Amino acid sequence: MRRRQAWLLRSCLRSCLLSCLLGGTALAGERHALLIGVADLPAMPRSSWLAGPTADVNAMHAALLQQGFADARIQRLADDAGASEAPTRAAVLARLAQLEKTLGKDDLLLLYWSGHSVLLPAYPGQAAAPQGRRTRLLTRDSQVSHQGRQLDGGIASSELGRAIDAFAARQTQVVAIFDTCHAAAGTRSGDGLTWRGLAAPDIGWRPMPGAPAASHDAAAADAPRARPRFVAFYASEAQQRTPEATAAAAPGQAAGLFTQAVIAALQSEPQTYAMWAGGATQQYQSALRAYQLPRSAWPSPVYAGALDAALWQGGATGAAPLWPVQRDARGWQVPYGLLDGIREGDLFRHAGTRWRAAAVGWGETRLALLPGDGGDSAAPGWASRTPAPLPASAARHGGQRLATLLALPATPGQPLLDARIELTLPGKAPRQLAFTDGDLGVLPAGTRIGLSVENRGAASIDLGLAHLPLDGPAARIYPALDGDSNRMPPAIGAGISRFERSFVVSGPRFGVEWLALVAAPAANGAPQRRFAILDTLPGLASTRGGAAPSPAAALPQAGASHADQAQVARLSWRSVQ
């Protein structure tokens, strides 16, 4: 009887497996990869072609095999004969559509792209901010037509964003790596580097001001969805270029410096995406330093999404963040501070060693090694954090998030961003006000608050905006989704980087509410900001308007800390029916 039951169980399992395979549904936990490398652009000037993307794709393919990816589940779209297909627009969209039908819950897709991009500023795979522009990644069949007014071919960042949203809806983790330039820049030579990025004149494109990037772009991006399992590695900020270079070990063979850095960091077996990102930045900056470029010309990589999740674990996203404890000439430190929720007295632990937060600035915290916890043998590493007990007054302020925000000191110096609000009470004319610390008094239901934030400077700014009621759920405003980067690009050319959003005071609960802004300089090579007011917040609800680590894991370089500078604004009001 037991033998027959065992046979029936095995038969049932085989039938279920066969049914899944024939039905085209991937088994839970499968790893897939789509690797895209665009080197040749037959319809573009020969000077705009690249030499490295094909080698990048092959190097990434080899690295993923070492990570346990099955060769049959790695698709390569590149210009070499061994690729699955040529990297045309139709081929890329068809492969994404096929994977969308195939992948399911807890599966993982690594999406990699090496090549040129034009038009800015928006990161690939992200929804563009209002009045923002979008990046277009060029494909093999990209061309300029209609007397230079239309750019055909290529994939718009909004199209990639919609594809990633579709995977997110199926609870598939997407790990996206873009070794492309995000700024309009020409190709230069003479120092061994070729820059991955093209200005419109480089390809004979003369787009009309305000015109869409191409005929197949939608007039407006679809409303983005939450991406709790999204991770993204970008080789540079929106206004920067990223290089490829001829490898010293392989004369005549070019490769993307960011791709090489990402692969080298992966080979150190990081346990989380944050560790992988820290190692990639370290490798990237070492390579850039070797070319003796001025630091102002270095691209600064950007990392977004669920970085604290365990590597390749598609369904695991709730891990507690680990903090990089570093040692420099002044002693021990963490490159995060007050804006990130660290307070004096917080305890950090790593490999049996403990530190206490002794001096906390805006973007850096100096640590004191506790007596008897390692002394000279203490080593840097990724540490867990135990917050110091909150004062009794925190309960009256709605808990830790509000207590942290309200306890921040007044903002010194000139503001980093130009932030304003437009206040429209029912039956009243709009009023323009600066978004600074203040109180709006009593606002009746139906009051509309319009928010405008502009970055008119030459450098990127990390920005966080949140709505924080004393009672009821808090909500993020910028970035709109947990999986998006909080980096706001600078003004590029004649364009101004602007974010706008409006919402209505409408309840459902009434009482004291805050609109909070935190901003800080985006330091080149510094790890991603962890603004405390944005921690695990959902996007703003539609009712308010609009839609244990390895000690060897690489750390961000000591000294690559966030600048001790910030802009904080807390605007409060009391809403009534």
C-alpha cells in the first residue's frame, strides 16, 4: 500500500512538472537573463559605433554562468554570430514580451544593456517626472528620418518602465544593469576612452522643441506600479557619460568600465545587492583613477530598488538594512547621518564587534568602538543597527519617523533646491509660498496644495518628499515608488530639472499633517541615501491627487561619504471638514 502511495505521489509530481513546462509557465525561483549589446549602428555615422558592447555581453554571460544561471535561460542579443539574435527594436520587445508570459512569482530576470543612449534626463526603466525628458537606448536598427526630425528604432525609457511594471505585477524580481550613458555627449578619443552617449547633432537628429522622442512614444507614460522586487544599477547619473576602454590584458578589445567593475564585484560573492553595489563602485573608481581623469569627469553610479535584499533571492525583500562601517584616518565612521535616521547612541554590530554612534552629522556619523570589542583587531564590515531608545516625547509626535524629522536642526546655508507651494482654498485665489519651515494654520477639506521643486544647479541632488499626518498612514511623494531612485538630476542645457505634484486636503482622517522635504548633495561614489522619512512608505494615495554578511564583502571606499550639508523643510497644517 505504501509503495503504491509513493508511486502515485511521484506520478503526480511528474504530471505537475510536465503541465508547467507545456503550459509555458516557469517554475518558481528560476533565474533568467536578457543581455543586450548594441555596438554597430548601420544607419548612423560610423564614428558613433562602439567596440565594447559585444564583449560586455559575452563577459556578463560568463559571469552569470559562474553564478548558477543555466545557459539555456540566458538570451543574448548582440552583433556576434554566437548571439541569439541581432539587437533590433523588434527583437528586444519580442523577448521582453515572451519573458513576461513565461516568468512568474519569485522568478528573477537580469536585464542588462550595453550601448549608446540619447535624450535626457530619466533613468532607463523609470517613469519620467512631469516636464522631464526621457532616455532612448539605441538599437541596431535606429535611424534618423524625415529630414532629421524623427528618431526611429531604439527603446524609450518609458517602454522599459512599462515592461518592468508588468514583471512587477507578476511578482517577478527584475535586476536591471545599464552600462550606457544618460547624458547627451559626443564621442571623443585620444585618452583611450570612448564615451557611451550621443548628442542629437552627432546622429543628424534635429528634434523639434517639446516634440516626442519618436513616433512610437506614448504621449504620456503609463502610471507606474509599485516595484517591491526591483533592483537597478546605472553606470552614471542623468547628466553624465560612462566610458568604454581597450583592455590592457587584451589589446584591441574594448569593454565597458562599469561592466568590468560590476563583474569583478560579483566575483567576490556579495550576499546582498547593497554589498554588490559597494564593490562595483570601488572597482569602477579604481578603473577611472587609472586614466588620470579629473574627478569632476568621473561618472557617479546610481543604485536603486531593494538593495538590502539577498542576492538572487527573487522572493526575499524584507531584510533589515545593513550599514557599512568604515575606518579612515580619523577613526570609525558610517557614511550616513541625521537625514538617514541615525541618532546619537545607536548601536552597530559586526562580527562580534560593537560601535556606538558618538557624533552624528547630516551625512556622516563618527563611531566609538566599545571597550573590549576588538581593539586593533576590529575590522570594517556591514553592520546591523539597534536604534537608541526614543525619548518619551516621541510618542506624542506619532512615533520615530515624525520624532526624527521634527528633531532635525534648522537648515544652515543656501537651499539646495528651489521649492515652492501653491495653496488654493475653496473659493479663493491661489497663493504662492516658499516651501520652508512653517505652519499654514487651518485648511478646510477641498484645499489644493500644489508642490513644485526645481534643481537649477549643476549637480544632482538626493531628494525625499513625504506626507506625514499625526494620525493615519504616511505616504511618499518623491520618489513616487519604493523602487525608484531619489536622485534629482541637475539643469541640463537650457532645461530645468523640475518635479511637480498636487493633492487635495480630503481626509479621511483630519488633524495635524506635515509636508516634509529633505535634500542633500549627491556625492560622487557615495552609497545610496536612506532618508528616514521615506523608509517603507507607500506612494501617495490617489484620494489625495495624482497617481548576516561576510566580513570580506566590499565596502564603499572610506572617504566617499555624503556631504555634511542638507535642506530640510517641514510645513504643517490642521485639516478640518
